Amino acid sequence: MEIKVNYLDNLRLEAKFDDFTVISDQPIRYKGDGSAPGPFDYFLASSAMCAAYFVKVYCNARNIPTENIRLSQNNIVDPENRYKQIFKIQVELPEDLSAKDREGILRSIERCTVKKVVQTGPEFQIETVENLDEDAQALLMAEPEEGASTWIEGKDLPLEQTIANMTGIFERLGMKVEIASWRNIVPHVWSLHIRDAYSNMCFTNGKGATKESALCSALGEFIERLSCNFFYNDQFFGEEIANSRFVHYPNEEWFQPGPNDELPEGILDDHCRAIYDPDGELRGSNLVDTNSGKVERGIVSIPYVRQSDGETVYFPSNLIENLFLSNGMSAGNTLPEAQVQCLSEIFERAVKRQIIEEEITLPDVPLEVLKKYPDILEGVEALEAQGFPILVKDASLGGQFPVMCVTLMNPKTGGVFASFGAHPSFEVALERSLTELMQGRSFEGLNDFLPPTFNSLAVSEPNNFVEHFIDSSGVVSWRFFSSKADVEFVEWDFSGTNEEEAATLFGILEELGLEAYQAVFDDLGAPVCRILVPGYSEVYPVEDLVWDNTNKALLFREDILHLHELSDERLADLLERLEETQIDDHEDIITLIGIEFDENTVWGQLTILELKLLINLALGQHEDALDRVQMFLQFNDNTVERGLFYQAVNAVLEIALDDELELDDYLYNLRRMFGEDTMDAVVGSVDGSVRFHGLTPTNMQLEGLEKHQRLIESYKKLHAARAALAAQP
């Protein structure tokens, strides 16, 4: 994690990281102002709070209340060496707590991350640099040994060279990528989480049999998502970029809908129109992109090459971001390498969907076959030793597709997790299934999966696949676990050179009667491809283009960002539009308008229900406000402070709507109950003198929205690099 420190007045310092700011000071006796704890005080507090956190996690998992548990830490300083200290952590536990749980709580404290880092002894490297934003590899692993050259199947360059090339891309862009976490709790199964140190909304995960291959995986995914603009899906780019010569790519084209909002000529082809507009309901306005929101510019579209004949077809950016998510994009050392990974991913998701929705029972991989891959078998046996039964399945559907499956069963919870992996090599596909299973997960994290079901509707409904795509948290049929397989086991092999493998995978699509469309993005210095297979590789239903399009944000974004400036008439109009569109009241405003608010603010927690409630209050619509505040209190998962505010609003509205009650008769005790500041805000909200309590004013320039501004700054680095390359002769 990158922590940037700014100097404030006197000895006060400001440390900024993620969405947080921490202020430190020094005591007056050390010439400070004593306005905040000192840096060492924060360090001491961190270990105590970390220990308390692990106690809380232990207790929550076992429904043990923590009201009567107390924890303290004292540091005992050696009089002869003040840097040698004992951190003494003491826990006071209720008398009726079992001996087993007492021991469990003590063991949980041993897991404290701060404690483990201190005991291991961190290494400090101190240096001067020309620019803090440079040195892209500074936050990654240590430099490999000179001359090291590690090759793995499927890669056209050694891992060390791949890592160097990819970090060079970040350096040229002015991005610093950091490793937030590593995991290696099963032999030969590594995973990590990396992110942009400046804008942590840009992040990826990687997995592999070694730490180097896992890092390559994460870096490659990061570059593919930069190149395909995936980090910025559904997000507002800001007015500066929206008005630029190009918004997404220099080779984009803009198309104007027809006079009656018809789809314009020039976008999609007949094959795609039959899939995406089968009933003639799709309109041009459905395809205006969310990122720019420039309705007057038309429909921004990206050129893709049709695999069957090499013709260029323009796909609306809006269509891609609404239906495909991250499916079918990959970076590689060479274009064929990227194509193989890209197509493998498409088959993995499509075959997984077919197996889950059709409740297909897969054949087990025989033990004699597994023994050919001892590292993979060791990882499987390690999970079995932890108490998780593992099923290793052939998901090729009789040798048709290069897909494998590793499924974990959790006897502690009854949940299951079916992990799929794909690659032309049987071994690589199997390895990916296993590493995907444990990517970013602890053993405790395996408790979160759902039990199987015999309800066919539950496994076949579209949102179940979306859940499987996002984090594999969807439900699986019990029929999947039958010992009677629906297809025979095949020890398949589609492997060859990357060029041969890409040709084979494209050939499978052709045999299925499917058309593929490819865009290549190499402007950042690495070949990245995105492949769309209409009618096959979408994640969301095609109907979403009409009925749940992300560009509904354009109906609300400007008014919501200018909420404090709207007249009563415009507020009433906004409320009417929110009602007419029938958007789920529990959807958050971040998702609705594509703006990243700090989640620790009222904006960051704001839902459509609460926004409607605040508009009701601003317009003096007390009966509607009372209905909504009661609904809010019933389903509230907001902060305690916000919940208390609305408890007070509920009471004041009840009084205001009862002709026999007078607010003055209750104010004294209401103020004692909720506090002076809260009641001033509540009374003002009800009488109309306070509007939108807790929401700080902003606008289309996104003033005060630092989190979203950081995201835009991240995208501007990409945009500038593309513009500079396009300007070259």
C-alpha cells in the first residue's frame, strides 16, 4: 500500500491512502500542538486493534457476543534499550465462555497481521527518487536474479522478461502498481491482488502455480483491463474527456440515430442485429455511451474485425460494456498468446454456463491420470487434508472443449464451489481450475458458498450465471454430484504452438456456427485482444440493452450532481422520473449514475430509496416521506448515525402529521435522546429549511469527489498516451 505524506502546519502531518486521511501531531512538550496522536501512538494502537479484530472475527463466526469481552495492550520498555519492548496483550473473557472458545480466542490473536509483520521484522529501504510517481516496479517483488529465465507452457517469453515488459508499460504511463496481498495456503497455488497505488478502484487478481506466474497473471490482467477500458466501465469520464476529439480510442466512430431513434446504418452487421435486436425494440438512444453521456454526439462505436472474412464491423461501446463485462479480453507477449488465453476464457465461461444450467453430471478424472501432474495432485491432497472433499472433473463434454473443473465441498457449511479453467493443454486447464478455486481466498473464505439444490429454476435463471461469473458464488445443482456421468471421460489435448492453438480454438467456434469479432489494442506496448462471440460470450441477457441499460444514468446524473441547486419543479420532475423507471429502491446512487463517491460518506451509502425520501422532505411531502422513512428504517443497512437521524425524522413526521400533537411538547426530550445537532438537522429537514442533510454539494465538474477524480486521472493517463500515439506521423 502506498501512503503519501503531506506536511501541514507546525509538526502536523497528513498521511493519505486509499480513501482515508490520518493526521498525526506531537505533544506540546515536543513543540507540537497535541492535536492528534503521534506516529508511534498509531503504531501501538494498530497492533491492539488488529488483535481485537481477529477476536471479533472469531466470535462472529460462532455467534459469541462481544459485549463482555475487553482487550488491552501495554508496551513494556526495556530501560537499557528503548527500542526493545514487550507488547503485553490481555483479554478479559466472560466466566461462562467454554475452555475451547477461550483457547480459540487466544489462537485468533496469534493471527494478528501487525504482530506477525513485527515478529518477522520488516526490511526498510530508504532512498531518494526524482519522482515519487515513477519506478513502476518498486512496489512489486524484488528484482529477479540476473540471467534468470523461467519458461512455462503457453508463454512466448520467460516470466522474468514478461514482468519487466509489463512494468515498463506502467512506468511509461506514469502509473505505480502495488501488491496489496499474497496468498499461498495450498502447495503450488499462488494468488495475489494488485492495484493502482493512486486509484485503488483499478485492481486485478492473479493466480498461478508459482509466485512469478501469479504475478504475470495479475499484471497481464491489469494491462488487458487498461487497454479495454474495463476499469472505467459504466463510469463518467468527466466533461473534459467527453468533449475531446475521441473519448475511448482514436479510431472510434460516432453514428447518429435515425429521425425516429432508429439504429443508424454503419453499426453492427446483419448477424449481430438478428441477435441484439430480434424484435425491433432496440433504439439508437439505448446505445449512447454512459462514459461520455454525449447524446448529441451520437453512438460511439469501436471497430472489430469479423473473423470469417476480415471485414470491419462497428460495435457500440455501450453494447459491449452492458453485455460482456470482462469476458473475452486478454494481454500476451504475442498476439497469438493473447488470442489463446482470450478464447480459452470464452470457452471456460460458456461451457461452465451450459454445465450449470443444464445440470450436467461430469466424469471424474481417474487417479492414474491425476498422478501425471504431481504438483496439482499435491494441492488437491492438501485441500482434502484440511477437510474439504475435492472432485476433479473433465468438463470438455466428451472432448469437445478445452475445459476442466475442480469442485470443492465444505462439510462445515454444506456449501460447494465449482471452479473451471480452460486452455488447449489438459495440464494447464487443470492447474487453472485449481488456482482459480483458491484465488484470493483463505480457508475461512470457503465458508461463503451456497449449498447445492434440486431446484432447476434456481440454477438456470440468468442472474445465477452472473453470480458465477463475478465470483463463483452462484448455486449448483445436486445433479452435478451424481456418480453417474452424462458424458464419458476424455483425456483430451488441443495443444500446439500458440498460433496452432488459436487456429484450433477459432475452428471450434466455426464448427458451432458462431461468428467471432476481434479488436486488437497494442497502443500501450503489449498486444491485447478482445474477442466478442455474439450469442455465446455475453454475461448479461441481451434484453438488458432495452430494459436495464447502464445509460439510464443519463436520465439522472446531471440533476443528482446538482441536487442542491434544483428548483422545486425540477426536484418534482426528478422524483417522477425515478418512479417511472421503476429502478429498484435499494440500488445505490454510485451504480445509478456512474460516479464513485467515498463509501464512508452519506453520498457513498445513498440509495434510490433514501434519495426519494430526501426529495419528499425538501418538497414538504410529509406523508410520502413518512412511508419511505419507515421503509428505510426497516431495511436500513446504513451507518448507525444515519439510522438515528431517520429515527428522529420518523418521530417528528409522526408529530407533524397528527393534529393533536405539538412538536414543542416533545423537542426537549427528543434533543436529549438524539442530540442538539441531529435534532436541528431533523427539524430543519422537516420544515424545509435544511435540504439534503449529509449530502455535500457537488456538480458535473465533480467538485469534492476525490475518489472519482482519482479514477478520471487514471484514465487521463491512458487517454493522453493514445492521443500522443495517434498524433505520430
